Amino acid sequence: MKQVTHSIDPKYQQIAGKVEELISVGTFRAGDRLPSVRALSRDWRVSVTTAVGAYSLLEDRGVVEARNRSGYFVRPKVITPDRLPRKNPAKGAPVDISSAGITELIMDSTSSPDVVPFGAAVPCDDILPTSKLMSIYHSVVRSEGASMFQYSMPPGLKELRIEIAKRLLEAGIGVSPEEVIVSSGAMDAVLLAVKSTCEAGDVVAVESPTYFGILNLVKELGLKAIEVPVLAEGGVCVEALAEAFENHPVKACILQPNFHNPMGSVIPNDQKRRIVQLAEKYQVTIIEDDLYGDLYFGPKRPPALKAFDTDDLVIHCGSYSKALAPGLRVGWILPGSRYHRVKNLKYATSLANASVSEMVVAAFLKTGGVDRHLRRTRQVLARQNLQIREAILREFPEGTRVSSPEGGFVLWCEMPDGFDSEKFSIDALKRKISIVPGTLFSASRGLRNSFRISCGSPLDDRSQRAIGILARLAASQL
Amino acid sequence: MKQVTHSIDPKYQQIAGKVEELISVGTFRAGDRLPSVRALSRDWRVSVTTAVGAYSLLEDRGVVEARNRSGYFVRPKVITPDRLPRKNPAKGAPVDISSAGITELIMDSTSSPDVVPFGAAVPCDDILPTSKLMSIYHSVVRSEGASMFQYSMPPGLKELRIEIAKRLLEAGIGVSPEEVIVSSGAMDAVLLAVKSTCEAGDVVAVESPTYFGILNLVKELGLKAIEVPVLAEGGVCVEALAEAFENHPVKACILQPNFHNPMGSVIPNDQKRRIVQLAEKYQVTIIEDDLYGDLYFGPKRPPALKAFDTDDLVIHCGSYSKALAPGLRVGWILPGSRYHRVKNLKYATSLANASVSEMVVAAFLKTGGVDRHLRRTRQVLARQNLQIREAILREFPEGTRVSSPEGGFVLWCEMPDGFDSEKFSIDALKRKISIVPGTLFSASRGLRNSFRISCGSPLDDRSQRAIGILARLAASQL
């Protein structure tokens, strides 16, 4: 915030006050575009100079921000660390994963249209490039022959692998299409990565919190998990990771370095470099799940962890489920020296991917419409994230902490100790609101005082009301 | 064969001899339709009576068969048991599965267009309902909104589960759509079935020979396998199965009761009943892979093993990969009481299926074109099977035994002891012919003197030549 030294025109004050009021009542919300200077001047019958003056004042106060050529936008509240979730105390020893019985209940609710969708981390229909995908489907089905209904055997369609390899350049990864194996989404890729490096009984390091799908997978493969805390700023706690590697026979480590689910944070580049060094020192394979890498809110994509790996230490996994569309089921894995092992594993598990899906994604990536689509998606997601975050901070009881994601579309909320998020989520579901309780994100079923909120859908009247209901439910527990 | 008592008109003899010669040189092959009586009379300038007489003679001799309203067809040679593959001696004890290093080499070769496709068990392009599928794709993509690009979460699209449940009636299975979980093909279904019943270290009974994908899966899950022989007539040897259940702690048993891959045989109904009784007695879960059930050559579909199960002992798995198109990746599982376990496993592994694929298969099943398509497919496959079988028996050295499948599209060939099918398959691949060696179908890497031939493509000039080359390669080993 600039220091204000000159005296302020009272007219500017007055108009700025009116704008601030509209923001405080929620007419304009974090990330929203404000009326243009011209519109403000016309509608409120003030001079253009006054309108500009009012906006400058609000900019000085940190309430709005000017964006090049686009006008003024409501700025998200400045993040104070005491509103961010705290570090989860690292567990001392590897544990067998305990699973919450309510997983299925929560998952089932996520696809019901009459439930407010704060549960599943999926983009809402409006974000999907539906008409573009439709036209690509038509043209693929018209132009490909019977081959589109035959098996697309591992490693998957060559044209698709070429496009995946091209796009990975932006993540700092240079690979040939021959090093890519196409998977049925990121979960399939992570499954192949873990199976190719670990055997039942091995210890893997997992983040805490982490996506419950990863925990279920680790459990199903009979592995033991050692939890390493993830910070609201900076991603996984590298000190804790080093400690885990030092004190336990860790075989592999599953990380989401960019826009961590559920924390939203990113591991800074110097720390990414250090993690790769640790992997080398302790001979641990890092499995990188970069599912959200393309969904950055800042100016550019953070590099993948794999970008810092020169020694076959990182198996990179990704997917177009979040960036393009979940229903396509197209992801990838860069198995490095484990290429043949992973390919044979794919033969022995899901065998092949849906061929038309592979062709459609290849065509979409090739036509170049993907970047335009992603630019729009990032803007929408950033706005939804900000607005839902602000609404929670405004409505929820004192002591609520909310993550401040740098990308992706989920928020991690932490309530005071003693809060029971499993009870909270069941109460919420009774009121047709879906959220995911923190225990599902913890190998030891800890994190009971936290929960995840998906920002895949906009903050409309219904979800605004839902946050009010959630806030009252939360307050009733304190 | 009827006994011939009356004296034979020498004209009939002469014409019959000419037809037989055309069959012996391969102009007309097993399953082919012969010229009509009218055409024969016109082209060979004989009376209609003579033409009818000649065909009757050939019918009496078992060379041709009359089909109602369709004319005369070349009848496959009568199967003599000494030309059928023998029973694989059952192994005494559970083994860890050994895998052949050449799996990847063989699998890679199967999708190459310049290789004669006796390797992979896939239908050739001509068999696929390409234009029908194309039009369904267009209409699905036109009519469904953004929902087709969202996750289709387990248990999968309801409309599809309804159609699957309807079609299962033909297999003798009555289930509600709520009991069906959609999978990504049969392998995904079998994976879910095995994972939901076994833990690493458990013993499962597998057929010998059996599809190598099942063996790879069992290996990857850290299970021990006990081999039970499959007979060329009658499917799995039930005595050996009972013995395995009696003497070993068998947890589950994976069977292909209908048109076994690679043997092509079917378990008779009374034996199916007995297997279910054994499962109950020894508390073994049977995992039924009914992938080929719709591809019968006879008058009707054999019932599934599941049809005889009233007590939740059989987990039934299937897929439209062979009956409709491999690239769709749509299968199913009936998990019975393990429903929630299987659903959660699906969340933890491949998560969801390609949504558009599910919609397309649902629409195809609903429009009713499937039965017409399947009728044609069965005819084509039956003919290809017969012709390739006859060509092998004609060209291969003395002592070659070939299965006589009742459905599906693979043949199992057994050579005299000492034959090395791995060497044979590598030699064949050098000559651009793909076959799968027997060792891949054996948990203990036995069955070295056998190999599998796929009949998914027609016996054309190229594949006719290929059989000649294979026959010489085989002879050179004896």
C-alpha cells in the first residue's frame, strides 16, 4: 500500500465510499470487474476526473486493483498469516492407512444436481469447452475409420503423445513422445507409478493433508504411509520430508508440487531443487502428480518438479481431467527408466484407454484452442476461488482459517481444535450441501478440524446461502 | 452320416467329385456357401436333378450341409479327438507366476498393420459396426450437453446399467441396474473382482491355459496361482478343480466358462452347476470372465456360470470389447455383496470411465441394432475360425492338434512335445506374422509346445500364405 501524503478531494472520498459499500454488501466481490470510469461517471453523474480519483483512492487503500487495459477489479483481502491453516504436526512413524467410512456417502453426493457442489473438485459445466469439444468429436468421428473403435494399446496414440510432449515444455520438461505413456487420467498414472516402484509393505511418504484418492490407492496397494505436512504457503514442508527420508526406509514419495489438493500451495523453485537432491541422497523415487499445474492464477505456470530432475528420480504424472474435461479420462505418465515396467503394468490393469477420447484430446491440443480455453478457465477459477474464500472468512465464526491458493480450485478450511468435520459434513449433506471432511485427507484420519471446499462452481445465490448455512452449522459446534 | 443303401447315379458321382475337388484346393472352404442348385445346373450344364443329387451325395458323405432356405455350405471336417489339444497336466501346488520376457514384444507387434494378425484376439475392422457407431457418436454428441464431459462416477451411467441388466437376461442372469457397476472393459472388472476378494499372498485357482492378462494381473497383485487344466471339450476340468479346492487354501478362482480364451470350449450346464456347488462347499469365490459369451457359433448363448448361483458365490464380469468394439472400453461387474467394496476400489484405481463411451454403448444397446450386428459377427467369426482351423490342419506337420472352438475367435494349437513355441513366435515375427506362444498362457510358463492363433481377421491370400510359412517353420523344429 502506497503512503497517502497529499490531501484528498472529498468528492473522491464520497464516490470511493459508495463503491466500497457496494463491495461490502457483496454487489461486487473479490475478483469482479468494477464499472468502467466512463460508466461510473455517466451513472453517478460525476466527472471522469472524480471517477478516476475515487478508483485511485481505493487502489491506494488496497481495495481495488487496476489491470492493464481491463479496468478496475475488486482486490482480494490482504492475506494475514493468522487466517491461514496451520501446519499439520508430522507423524513420527509410518502408519497403515485408516479410511473413513463416509467416503462413499460423500462421493455419491457429489454428482447429485440438487446438492450444492462444494464437495468434488470438478469444474462446473460452464467452465468446460463443451462446444469446442463437440465439434472436435464430430470431426474425429467423421474422419477416422474403424481404427477409432480398435484398441489404443499402450503407450497410446502417437499423435497424442506428441502433443503432450509439446505442452510439457511449458512445465520445463523436455521429453520425446517415445518417453510418454498415455493413462486413463492422473489416478491411473499415479497407480502405475506407485506399482512400478513399490511392493506391498513398503513405506511411502505422503503429504498431509493430501487428496484422499492417493491415500485410498496407497492403502489398496498394501503400503505403509508416513505423513509429511503441507504448508499453506510453500507446499510440502521440506524439513519434515528430509527427516522422514533420514529416519525411515521410504521407497517413494507422492507429491503435488503445484496447486496442491487440498492446500492450493506451490513448492518454490529452490525447494523443488532441494527435494530432488534429497531424493538422490536417500534414493527415494518421487511421484509427481501435476494434475493442476495448468490452472495457475498468477502470471505463469510454475515448473514441474520433474523440470529439476536430471537423474531419473521423478516420475511425472498429469491429466487433462481438470484443465479440459473430467469425462475424457486422458492423462499421462513419464516413467523414465521404468518405461517397460509401466507399459506392461498398463497391459495387466486397465489395458487400453478409450480410443476416441485419445483422438479427441490430440485434435484439441493440436488445433491450439487449448490456450485460449485455459486463459478463460484460469480467470474464472481465480475469481470463484477468491469470492468463496472471502465469503467464508466473512460468514464463518472467529478462528476460521482458509488457505489462499495460487491455482486450482479448492480451499482448505481449518476450524478451532475440537471441531468435528465428519459430523459437520453429514449435517451439511442433510441440508443438501456437500463438503469433504479433513479426515479423508489424512493417512491417520487426523485433521478432523478441517475440511475442503471446492470452488469449481461460481458463488451464486444458492451457494452464497449455502455458505451462510455452513457458517451457522460450524458455529453451533463451537 | 446316413448309411447309403441305394445305388448311386454316376452323373451325381461326377458332379459331386468336381465340387469336392474345388473344396480340397481351397476354392470353397469350411463354412463357405456353395453355388446354388440352379447356378450349378446352369454353369455345369447338368439337370437340376443331377445338381440336387450331387449335393445330397456330398451331404451323405458329411462334406456339405444344407441350411434351411440358404442352400448348401461346406461342412467343417468331423472333429476327431486325436486332433484336439490334450489336457495340460495339473500342477500339484500353488506357484508364483513366472512371466515371459517376450510379452511386450508380442503385444507391440499386434497393432502393426504390416504384421499378419494371428496374435491379438481382436476383431478386424470389417467386423466392427463402424458406421452404426459413427452415427451414434454424432447423435450422442449432438444431444447431450456438457454432462458428457463430466466424470461418470462409479457405478456408471444409469441408462447403461439398465441396458446391461436387460442383456444379461439372455445369459440367464436376472439383476437390477443397481447391482451393476460399469468398468473400463473386462480386465478392469476382473481386477476389481480379484482385489475385492483376495490379499497379497492368497492362492487363486487359474485355468491352464488361460488368457495371459489374467496371469499378469494375478502376478501384479502378489497372489499365488494354482493351475487347473482346461479341456478342449467341456472347459475347465472339474475334477481337478475339486482337487485344488480340497488340497489348497484357494480363496478365489478365475474362470472363463464360455468360449474360453484360448481353448474355445464351454463348460456344460451340469458341470457349471457342480462348480457352483464346489464353490459353496469350499467357500471359494468364483470370478467369471464372460467376455466372449455373446460370440457363440451354435444356435444360442450358453448361460453364464452366474446363472446357476443363488448364493453370492460368483462375481460375474463382462465387456463389449469383443462383441461391439475394443476401443470403447466399456465392461461391467456384478459384485453381489461386495458392491460397496468394488465401488470404492473403482474410486481408488481408475476412478471413472470415459463418459461419452458409456453414453454411446447405452444408446447402441437401446436402439436394438446390437442383435443384428451380433448375428452377422457370429457368422463371420464362425467361418473364419473354421477356415483357419482347416488350413492349419491341412498345412501343418503330422501330430498338430487344434482346438475346435464353440465360439469366440481364437484357436489353441498343440505341437508334439519338445516344440518351442517361444522360438517359433520369434521366428514368425521376423517373417511379419504374429502369434502368441503357449508359455504366456501358463502360470508356471509351461505349455511350451502350444500356441494361440487369433481368427479375428479373414483367411485371405496373405494369411493363407502366412499359414504355409508357419507350417514350414513348425516342421523345421520337428
